[in-house]
Amino acid sequence: MNEVTDQTGSYRVLARKYRPATFADLIGQDAMVRTVSNAFETGRIPQAWILTGVRGVGKTTTARILARALNYELPDGSITAPTIDMPVLGVHCQAIMESRHLDVIEMDAASHNGVEDVRAINDAIRYAPVSARYKVYILDEVHMLSGAAFNALLKTLEEPPPHAKFVFATTEIRKVPITVLSRCQRFDLRRVDAALLVKHLQGIAGKEAITAEPEALALIARAAEGSVRDALSLLDQAIAHSGASGAGASTTTLAGPVRAEDVRQMLGLADRGKIIDLFEALMHADLPRALSEVRDQYNAGADPAMVLGDLAEFTHFVTRVKVVPSLAEDVSLTEAERTRGRAFAVTLSMRVLARTWQMLLKGIEEVTSAGRPLAAAEMVLVRIAYAADLPTPDEVIRSLGEGARSNGGAPSPSSQPSSRPDLPARADAQRGDVQRGGTRAALATAPAEVLSNAPVARDDRTIVAARVVRSFEELVTLATEKRDLALKSALERDVRLVRFEDGRLEIALEASAAKTLTGELSKKLSDWTGRRWMVIVSAEPGTPSLHAQAQIRKAELKDGVRGDPLVQAVLARFPGAEIVDVRSPGDPAAASSDEIPLDAADPGRDE
């Protein structure tokens, strides 16, 4: 790899010292290198390129390499055309790589984003280059240009002079107008694969005479998330953190290898082996061990949110290995991850992995926003551990169906799945709670034809005593007792009774009824009465709703009162008056004799 020496002798960070200078030095961008190579060899060189990708994948570096290739020239004049074969530094290479060549103009579009800046380019581009073959304009973060600046650039970009080329770089390709994109040849620079990044870091550590553990480099590569610059910066930091001295060090320091433990401490990461131990404890529903593991990692400096993030990452890895076993051969993974990941992929079902992944994603959000992150993380682990050996809905239904067939329609207690067959058993005291929770889940998800009138297990682990309900009116009274005003209102207004039996309710619904009313009614009645209720929507019209019946009775009562001679005399004495309501003397809603009704102040309204 070609290096640009620092004439001042000061230390240069690895990201600058080992910056690629040729296409051969670029890693992980084979598609782009192949396309550019073929274009240069055939002379099909476009007037503009646009490079996009995440930070640190080499956009600006690639732009400088393109500028160098366009203007590559040896002192003896043996090369007279653009080429990608640049074995040694040419006449213009050093100045281009140091961003000081007169004919290679680099402009930061974030700070030069106005029409005046683009107008300066339009005015200067018509002049021939001073010494190079091409004038190359490199615009970094081009998406920051204003709309007017983009419009001012369009004509020049479409038909530039033969001696001018443009190279744009951006991390936000969607913010670049389509009119600009259509005039450029686009290259999407990929994130560098973690395995390839580890090999790259190993090569640089060798050149620097630094000893680094493979696991430490794997942690750095994983933390860099595909960014070469981030990986080199982290390696620089890890070298300083471990006190290792490399080639060319100007001061005497204690020599030491870059160890995985130092990198974890530097990044605030949990030990990868401990993360796997924590995952294993959760999948075995060993809650004391899981809480002890997360507490130890927290005391060692690991962030609770990052611990859950690492757990989610390992869950994702196990899921991928379950689908594609060959993925476990990734060299960026530790031996423990590869070996134990394969074992988990064999024993754990896809449903359990998917459920764990969803709970972790939700838990990470909770921990991030919680005032006490450790407590929030522990509660997330409690949920995962208690759900780890619960049966999935299809297992519950299948087990209940088998029990119903073997016992003549009633599932036996032994048929309830208390644990997953592929996981070790939890301690007996904890197992009892999970079995009762599994029974509750089974009853909630089983089809109606296999359900019995057995008492329903509640969340508080108490059994509800069976209650007999003899009429529809008693159901309304029961809803009132339970203070469920929404269901009481729905029973009175939206339900027309067709047939009623204890445990069976046939109804017709008003148009205003909620779509979920029948399911909610069945569940709540089962919870309240301690027995299963079957709620059926019938095609028969049924009797009017309780609210409609009350309105009919009130109308009849008004008609009867209106025929009273005294009331007729009052209505005749006050023209325009009307009967608003009729109440019986025993009605508690009636106003007491010493109260003045609110509508008495209005002479136009009388009762």
C-alpha cells in the first residue's frame, strides 16, 4: 500500500496513514473497481460520477483515486491517457492525494452550498487545466447544495468542456435531485464485510508491528459496522488504550498486545462469552443466573442497553444459522459464538427465537428511555425467562386436541404442555408458576369445540368460583358490579337478545356495535363467571335492546301522563311547553322536594 509521508514528522493516525491510493488498495468495492477499470480500458469515461454510501467506506478517497487515474502521468511521458494501473507515484499524484493540486478542486458542499459557489465553478470550468490532463471537480456532501445551486449546475454538468470531469460524494443519495442523478454514473459503495475488515486490520497491525488478539480485532470490526475509517480509528484507540508501541513510535511505552478484554472495556461492551452465557440462562429459564450475569456485566462497565443489544445480535445470529448453517463459519466470530451458536440453532425452535427477538427489541426501547436502565433491563430479562418455556399457541391447541380425543372431549391436566421438549427443566418451584401460566394461555387460545366448563385460571393464580347467571338482565347487573361501564353500555344499547342460557348467549347486533364486541363479551363473561361462555351472533332479529325497550316504556308513560287533566291544563296554560321526562316517585334519580330543577328557571319548559 502506498503511503503519504508526513514531512513534519508528527504522528499520523492510521486512518490517514493507510488511506488507499490506488484501486487495488480499495477493499470491499469490487463491483465499482471492475466497472471503472473496464471504462478506462475501453475509453468510455463519463463526464461525472456520483459516489454514495455510509460514512467511512471510501467515497472521498475513491474520488481522489479517480482524479489521480484521470491525470496519471510519469516523468518520462510514457503514459498519455487515463489508466487505472498506477504502480508508482506519478507527476501529479502526490499533490492530488494531499488536496493541493491546482487542477483538482475539492469543495465541501456543506459550507459552499449557494448559487455563487456554483457560479464560480461555471465561470472557471471553461479554462483549460494548468498542468494536468483534466480539471476534476470533487464535491463532497453534494446533497447539501441548495435547490437553486443544483439548478445552476445542471447545464454545465450535462455538457462540460472535454477537459473537465465531476466527482460527487454523498451519504444522502435521496436528497440529490433526479435531474442531477440522471447526468451521473452512480456507484453505491458497500459496507465492508466484517470478515474482510478483520483481515485488513490484521495486515495493518502486522505492518505496525502490533500484536492484536483475533477476538479484539473482531470486536473492532463489529463495532465499526462496515466503516473502514471507523475501524482504523478504533484500532488506533485500542493501541493507545492497551499501551502497545508500534513501528515508528516516537516515545518509549510499555509494549503490550491489543487484547479483547481491553477493547471491550474501551467500548463499554459485555464479554461475548458472557453474553452467550446470559442467552443460555434465559433459554433455560434460569432467572437467578440471568440476573446475576447482567449485574456482573453492569458492574464491569457494560451498558444495560448494549447488553440487550448484544443479546439481540446473538439471537439474530442463531436464527440465521438455523436457516443457513454455513453462516457459522464467519471468521469475524469467536470460536464460542460459532460452536455454541450452532448448538442453539439445533435445539431452539424458530418461534422461540422470533419471540425472544421481538421482546428484546421492545426491551431495548424501554431501557433506553428508562430512568434506571439496569432495573429496566432486569425486568426485560424476567419477561424473556418466564416466556422461554411457555408453549407456543399451536403447541397448546395440538396438546389440548390430543387430550380431548384421549379423554372423550375433556383435556386432562397431564396433557397440558408444561415445558418445551428441547429445553432443560426449570426448578420445581418456578415450574409450578409457569405451568399455571401455560394453562391460562392454553385456555385463551384453544378452539371452542375442545373447551370445557372448567374453572378459568386467572393472572393472580387464584381460581374463580363458578357463578350462575339466569337472565340477560343479570349479565347487565354483573357488568355493573365489575364496573365495566363500556361493556354495560354495549349490552344495553348494541345487543338484541335472541336466546339466553347459562354459558350460551345468542344475540343480534345493532349497526353501532363494535366488531370486537362478541370476543370481548365472551372473554369477560368467562373471567367473571368462572366458566366458558359461547357468544353467537344470530341471523334472527331478536328482541329490542334494553335501551330501546326503555325508550318505548318512557314514550308510553309520557303518552299516559299527557292524558291527565291536570297536565293538559298546564300545557294549555303555557303554550309551547312540553313534557321532557317522567319519573316515578320512587326513582332515586328524581330530584328531592327541596331541590329546584335546573330547567325550572326557563318559563318555556315545564314538566
